[in-house]
Amino acid sequence: MTRVELAGALVAAGAALLTTDAPLGWAMLWAGLVLGIDGLASRPDREE
């Protein structure tokens, strides 16, 4: 599982938790966003 895939899972789980456990949901949502941005930024550019 790549960092970007893990980030997507964290964002989805965080969004689902917002209705039941808001602090944990927000923490997971932000962690997923930060991890996803970092994962996308560290990908090597593809030359086509």
C-alpha cells in the first residue's frame, strides 16, 4: 500500500468518524490529507 492509498483510507475513515467521534475523525482526516500531500509531492515525475 502506497502513502497515497493509505492517505485515502485515513481520509475516508476520518470522514466516517466525524458523526460519532468528531475529535478522532478530524485528526484522522487531517493526517490523511497531510500524508496524501506528502505522498504526492514525493512521487518522481514521470517522463513520457
